[in-house]
Amino acid sequence: MKKTLLRAGMALCATSYLLVHFAPQAHAHAGIAPAEVANGTTVRAVITIPHGCDGLATDTVVVDLPEGFVNAKPMVKPGWQIATETGAYAKTYDDHGTPVTEGVLRVTWSGGALPDDQFDEFVVRGALQGFETETALPFTVTQHCGDEAIAWEEIAEAGTDPHSLERPAPVITVKPASGADAHAHHGGHGNHAAVVTAGDLEITGAFTRATLPGAPVGGGFLTITNTGAEDDRLIGASAAFAGEAQLHEMAVENDVMKMRELPDGIPVPAGEAVTLEPGGLHMMFMGLKEPLVEGTEVPVTLTFEKAGTVEVTLAVAAPGADAHGEHNH
């Protein structure tokens, strides 16, 4: 009974309670990542819901997408249903040469259960376009807990700390891209950090390792994220700088690490990410026609069972790198 009365009292003075007890705790606010991106980037916006509603579990999350977040597509989330609302954009945008005037403006995840003492993440992919100056781009988020709701919708004025607000909207800062950055993000060439898409698949972090002159083989590594509702499979690869490209796996057999070819390819389940990395799944380039030189880039064509073919640029990292620019010590 005392706990029930306490909750009722807290509800009556929610504003003062939150300001006193939660305003200094940034983690109590709905969040978003990445915090900063370049104009022209295709990005996976990850919205974090940090808790339920004062003891109640969150069952619905609604995200209103801002102008300039184009071609949005939510990521499937087990245990939740997804609904989208489309409408006209205020401006005309570009989708690989095709004018785009409308798209998804709101995404709703429902039917789940996020307890008050836990947090969860909700993902929507989109391209950021039309920002000529640095812009703070707010994503309005509303979480519903039965009949209760918390709207993260307050926009900080210039010079104001968003964390001083009671219910700040999550914000991504968009910065104008240089010509090189814009080319890399739009076309997927010239920048190892670019997101290359093929259907519902996103390919990131593509790199290979430099080789010595005369070396017969090299490896290829990247991450494939399936944002769709259907499974796919990487079934092949080809590269002009090698006689053959195969899909391989490093596995332990009888306490011995062995490498084996995967003739059936590499599954990419719906809603999951698969990483090709040193010591695990990877591409093997056989019969190198020339050395792979650190600091350069090489193109590779990937073939997927459903998404088809796509060209990816691999950054050539140091011989001992376990990621682009990172050495394995």
C-alpha cells in the first residue's frame, strides 16, 4: 500500500521529480547513435530506449523521422511488429540518380515488452541528404507503456545543453561532406568506412592485408548486415587481381585449427550481422597476380543468393592488421 501511494505521489509531481533526480543522468534519456555523420551518408540510426515508464514495461516505440533522412527502412526486431507511415518529403532527394519525393516518415515497433529495469535498441537505416551546413537533426521518439507514454520531443535551442531538458529528442549532428567523403559514401568507393548496400544487405568495414611480393594468396574481410525479413547467403566472390576467390572458414578440428572452403557459401540470416574476419569466416584470394600494397584499395565483386551482385572496395591495411588501420599485437 505504501508503495502504491508513493507511485501515485510521484506521478502527481513527475516534472519536479525528474528534474531533481534524473536530469543529471544522461543515460536516462532516449539516445541515438551515431552522434555525428557526414551529409550524403547512409547510416544505421540506433535509437536506445533506456527504461520503461515508472515501473511499467514499454510495449510500443514510435519514431518520427526528420526531413532529410531519406529512403528509411526499419530493421526487423524479433518479438516486435513493425508498421511504417509514408508521406511526401518537403524537398526532392536522389536515390542513385532517381528523384525521390516521398518515403517513410514514421516507424512504429509494437507488441514487445521492455521492462523498466532494462534497455533496448531500435534500428532504422536511411540516407542523410540536403544538408549544406552543420545541422542538429532531431528524431522524435515516443515510448508507450500501456496507457502511459513518454515523448522524447524537446528540441534544445542553440547554445543550450540538451541534457538540461526534461525530455530531449535524440539528435544526430549532420556535417557537410567534402567532395571525397560524398563520393565515398554515395558510391561506396575510395573509403573503407563507406556503407555499400545490396538489397536489404549493408556491407561495411571491408579490408584486406598487404602481401609480400610473390605471395600466392591474400584474405578479404568485411561485415554483412541483413536489415530485411528474409535470409540471404553470400555464394561467391571474384577479384581481377587474383586468379580465383573462394569463401573459407577457419575451424578447430581435433584441437587443430584448419581452413576449409565453404562451397555452399556463407548464410546471412535476417536481422543479423555476419563478420568475415581473420581467424574465422573470410574470403581467400588465390593466385595473386600482383602484391597487395598497404595504403591502396582493390575492388571485389560479391554475389548473394537473393541480393545479387555488388562491388565492394577493400582498403589494403598492414600485413598484421585485424581491422583497417589496426594492428594485431
